[in-house]
Amino acid sequence: MTALGELRVSPEAPVRCYDRVKDFGPAWSDDTSAPGGHNGCDTRDDILRRDLTGIRLDGRCKVVSGTLDDPYTNRTIHVTRGRETSSAVRIDHMAALGDVWTTGAANLTQAQREELANDPLNLDAVDGAANDDEGDDDASRWLPPATGYRCEYVARQIAVKVKYRLWVTPSQKSAMNKVLATCPSQPLPTGSSPEVALRS
């Protein structure tokens, strides 16, 4: 049985709206058991160091500039840290917190939710405007404008749901299957079981 096919299919849970800090912890905390946690750098800088090229650091952790080849739009974005410029690139939860909250994360422990919110498997540095467009939507409501990245985007969402034992809604599963039909050999990303096929 494949990874998407093994996920439970169920409607969204009727839970209260989530509170970012109360339910998932402070943004970009280093104090989690997520991979790379407790390294003395916050999660945002960890992801910027992973995803940007030509980076310049202030100290050991703080990324002050670099270049992003944005996966969502195929744009090249030159990043300079600052009040007016940092929003050009944001760190995106590929499986959005609003989606995971209503598909099982509300039932996880606080530590598990904080790990999910800071897990590099679920995070990408992306164009700030595209991140705003995505919001808390799942794959049935939003996909990256760059069609060539949609398979990786959906695969990462599935990997997160597998790892944290979440479920998919019927519309989400249908949308994921439609994307994966264009890339039947897409593997499950590192952090789960990369040898497992994705489609149901």
C-alpha cells in the first residue's frame, strides 16, 4: 500500500481555531526535538542557511543576506535582512498549521506540535507574497504557481502527515492524487521512508 493510500481519510475535525503560540509554541523556537533543534540557532535562520545561496552571516547563526531560487514562483530573490526587506522571503509550513490542526494535530501533545511547527521536513524558504497567498490552505485550495514544484510540495505534505500520524480530507486526497498522477515515481522525502511510493 502506498503512503497517500495509507493515510486515514476523514473530514476536518470540528475544533476551535488554533493559537500559534499556545498550540504550536513560539515561532521558530530552537527549544524543540525537531531535527536540528538545540543547535543554538533559531529555526528560521536554520532554514535560510539551508535554502539560500551566497549567504552572509552576522555571527554563527544570523543570516543577513543571500539569494533564494524560490521554488514556488521560480523567481530569484536577493534577500537582505531588515524591517522593510525581510518579508520578501518567508519560512513556509508546507503542511499549513491551520490544515494540520484540523486533521489530527489538535490531538498531539504540545511537544509533538512544537516539533511539527519547527520540523525542517515541513519548512521551505519561499517568496513572501506566495506564502501569503497560501495562508492556511491545503492542496485542494492552493498549489505553488510553479507547476514543476507541485510534486515535491505535495510529497512533503504527505511525508509530514505520515510522520505525525495525521489524516487527509477527501478533497485534499483527490487534489494530491491529481498532482501525483503527473509524477508517479515521486519519492517520499527524506525524514520518512524515501523508498515508499506516494500514490494510492
